[in-house]
Amino acid sequence: MPTPYRICFVCMGNICRSPTAEVVMRAMLVEAGLDHAVVVDSAGTGSWHAGESADERARETLTARGYDGNGHVARQFDPAWFAERDLIVAMDGKNLQALRWLVPEGQEGKLARLRSFDPASRGGDLDIPDPYYGGPDGFDEVITLIEAGCAGLLDQVRSRLA
């Protein structure tokens, strides 16, 4: 059996955006019949929330959209994961920069921003805003952007696996 393609979503604390992307992408892979070929996880660039569940507002937003966001445990990104992952997907420019400081030489091509996979965002703002300090509307906006980015990423993964 071939080695699965491995994707890690990364945000600041691994309690809002990156676990939402992990859950959404995993659901899309199941629906596409590719869950056996792709492994998805998430992490934060910081350790502030390590060991915590996903933010309650993120879980509520996921549930409202038909996803199961329970069971997540936040963790910090480990630079050793560059060797173990095929793609490291940052939620915004700040996290992308933090990952660039960690990436080993020759593995820079593994880095991307999630919105770069969304055709509607090309040439525009590629950041998925951090909803942590805002209200529920921010979480709705974030999941909409994540669903669009994950749909585009799924198309790329399909071509890569073909």
C-alpha cells in the first residue's frame, strides 16, 4: 500500500482556524473517497493552548455546518514534521512567516497558504482572519473561507494522487 499524502494545517494556537480546516478537509476527503490516501492533522505555531480542545465557538460553527469538531487536542507544530508531511498549510501570512523560519533547506516548497487554493481569492487577500477575539460572525466567515480553500486543495490533491 502506498504511503499516504500528509497535510498539516497551521494557525497561531491550534484552537480555531487550523482545527476547523483539519475537520473540513477530512470530511471532504471522506466524501471524495480519498480518506484512505490522505492523512490530515493540524498544529499551532505557539504553545499557548497546547492540550486544550478547539475553541467552543469553532466547535459550534463546525456543528452548525454539519461537521464534528469534537475530540481535537491543540498542539504546537514541531519542525521535525517537515520531513513527515507533504504539505504544510498556513492560515495567514504571520503563520507562514513563522513556518519559513523553521523550514529546513530544500523543503520550502511544502509551504502554502490555504486561500491560495481558492480560485476566488487569487490576486487578493490570502489571509484567513483570526476570529478568536471577535464574535460568532467571524467564525462563520472563517469556515466559509476554509471550505472554499479546502475545496481547491482537494482538487489539487486529486490531481497529485492520479
